[in-house]
Amino acid sequence: MATMFLSSLTPKFYVALTGTSSLISGLILIFEWWYYRKYGTSFIEQVSLNHLGPLLGPPDYSTNGNASSEGNGTVTTSQNQSSSDCKVWRNPLNLFRGAEYLRYFHLTKKDPLTFYDMNLSAQDHQTFFTCDNDSNRPEYSLMQTAWRERNPQERIRSAKGAIEKNPDCATAYILLAEEEALTITDSEKLLKQALKSAESNLKKSQLSQIHGPSSDSLHRRDVNVLIYIKRRLAMCARKLGRLKEAVKMFRDLTKEVHPIMSVLHVHENLIEALLEMQAYADVQAVLAKYDDGSVPRSATLCYTSALLKVRQVSDKFVTESGLIKRGLSSAEMTAIEAIHRAVEYNPHVPKYLLELKPMVFPPEHLLKRGDSEAVSYAFFHLPHWKRVDGALQLLACTWEGTFASIPRPLEKGNLFFPYPPCTECPDREILPAHHEVSVFPERETPFFIMFTAGLCTFTALIAFLTHQYPDHMAVVAKTVVGWLSLPIIYLLDKLETLLPSSLIQMLSRV
């Protein structure tokens, strides 16, 4: 029966069959490649893991003890930690748009900020600087429009209009200090005016707070405005070289307990200013204060801790060949472990510190453990690493060893939770288009894409050969089918010899 069926098939059938197979596999390949480029994983592989995996057995989310606690005693699943790691945070060291970002644009003719990043800042400003009571106040209604406005000139015009209506509109001075002032000195002058207005407004809201709960939102807004202005004034003092004044202002701000402090992360400003003063003992005290998990981990905390440990041994650091001969001391081992810990938290930072990758201006928002956080950290902390003799040399010799110590597969962590696979897409939205986003881990092309590409190529080749040499390919097809049918024929013959003929007849009737 099989021989008769094969002999009745014409070459056109084989051409149509192979052509259809090639078309289907080509469509699957195109879809797989598009899905992989957009989401970073294979669609077939993802479906297999999500739907077939649970049928085969429960997934293994286990990591070692250090990865499950991350130093604060809180145990969560790696999935929850991954989602929190992919949250976009406000950059604690963000620059001034008028005095710094605008100058960069005039020099390079490249936009330092993306619309996505600026839109996030607009949302932050609306959250911090507006409240329900602003609807009846024309100056604050103007400012609500100004924060949402995309055109910088329109924002500045609205802020000036708000000041004309109310000379004590502190948020209008903030906008002018951020965007209109062309130097840090000018920004500081405007922020000092904003500080006077903010203090006056806060006293008024404190007095009116006893009249009812409706004034609570107004008081909360005035507190946010005052804290924001103090932080930016401290950053101006840091940029103008008044380090002791900046450190004192940052220390005072860290004592605040208002909700806005969980967004500003002033302790990172304090660490950077203390490093500039080379007050390493004070930096260590700040790190010890925030090492209990009270604040989220960051590249600043991890890499500053590594820098302090490297500083103790970097002056005695020798070449790798010398280390092999004499071995590592306990202090050197501690320093190398600190580097490995920092690199595992954010693997993008070393290339910027070692100047293996070009730098860009830091964005106003960043993704923890992402390339945007690495850009921001290296932009402000590279001078501190250069100031410590031998620190960058030790980093260059040891940072790549981290990847050999991370357990395989990469879904498992060593000292931290597994590195989240969702960092690339937010980083591409935050960082400017002219910057090449760093991606970790280096993704290999999934097996299913390679398999589909091979299948598509193989079927297309068969279709071409069948079209060119139909008679020869028909003979080849019959031969291959005959070879494949030999084991089946052999098994059927064995069954006929082993089973009684009556049973085979009964089965054939069924």
C-alpha cells in the first residue's frame, strides 16, 4: 500500500510540500526573531517553560542563603525581587537642566535627556509640588500647567507668570533655577529666594493645619518643597566647592523622616561629598548606618564599600604574577570579594570606571543594577577611584573573575538576587539614543531560533532541488521513506511471528 501511494505521487507534490514547509518555518523564524529582539527571550522556549514546565515538575527558585536575604533578613522570591529591581528611581545626583544639560546640548548638539526621562520628572514634580488646594489659587494652577508642558520656554513663561501673581510662589523659583539659570551660581540665587518663600509658606500651612484635614495635603506639599530646595542648595554648594557646607546640609537632611526622603536618597549625596573631602572614616560610618537594609541597595553603596576596602591594599598591590608567587593576604582577599560583590550587583560599572566605554551625561532617572545607574555612578565617582592609587588597576585585574564565580545558570545569584532580565528595555528608554546601552548577561541566540533557521534553510534547499531535478528527488524521497519504514516493517513481522494469527485478525477487525 505504501509503495503504491509513493509511486502515485508526482514531482509537483514534492515541490509543493517542501515549499509549504519552507514557508511555514520561515514565518516561524521571523516571528521568533521579532519576539526575541523585543523581549529578549524565545517565544517557544518561554511557552515551554511556563506551560510544559509545571507539568514536568515544580520550578527551582532556590538560591543560597546570602542571595535570599540580601543582608536585611527579609526573604522574598526571586520573581518579586526582580520586579522591584526593574523599578525606575529618581537619580539622587541629577544635574541642573539649564546650567548643565543645556550646555551639553549646545556643545554636542545631542539631547542629553529622553522624553521618557523628562516625562518621569514631570510626574515627580506634579506629585511633590501640587495638591488639591491649588485649584483656587491662580499661581499654582499656572505651575500645574508648567510641570506638564513639554516646551521649556513655555514652562519658564508660566513660572514667571506665577511669580507675577504671587511673589512667594516657591515652586516657580524652583523651575527657574532648574531650567532658566545658565550657571550654578544663578541657580543658587534663585533657590535661596525659593527657600525664603517656602519657609514662609510652611509657617502659614502649619498654622492652618489645625482648622481641618483639608489642609494636610497643603502642609505636606510645603514640606516637600522645602526639603527639595534644601537638597538642591546643598548640591549647589557641592558643585561650587563649599564641601563642608554641603556635607552639613546633607547630614541635616538625612535626619528628616518625611515620605519624600525615600525618593531623594540624600545619603548618596552625602557619600559623594565626603569622598570628595577624602573623609573616608566618615564615609565608612555612613555605609555602616545604611547597611541594615533600611534603604535599597545601590551601586553607590556597593562600589563605595569596595573602594574603601581596595584603598587599604591598593598601594601594596603588585602584578598578577607576583600575587601567584606570594599568595593573597586576608585584606587583599576582602578587597577582591568586595569588588566581586559590587560587580555582581551592577556588572556595567567597571567598563565605565576603566574607561573602556564612552561616557554620557547621567539621566534624571535610573534603573538599579542597570546601565543607567552605572553611567550615573561612574560620572560622579570616577575621580574618587582615580584619587586612590592602584584602585583602578586592582579593579581591572579582578572584576571579570566575578562572572566565573556566579552559579550557572545565570538565573541564580551568588551574593544577591539573580540579575533581572528586564533591565535592557527601561535603560533604552531612559538613556539617550546616541548611547550604546550595555546589556548583561550577553544573551546567546536561543536554540529554537537556530533550529528554525536551519529547518527553514533545509526545506528551502530541498524545494529548490526538487524543482530543478524532480525525477532524481522523487527517487531520493522514495529511498528515504523506504529506509525509515524498514524498522516499522521489521516490528510488524516480529509481531506476526510472536502473536497468534487469530489475535491479529481480531485486532484488524477492531
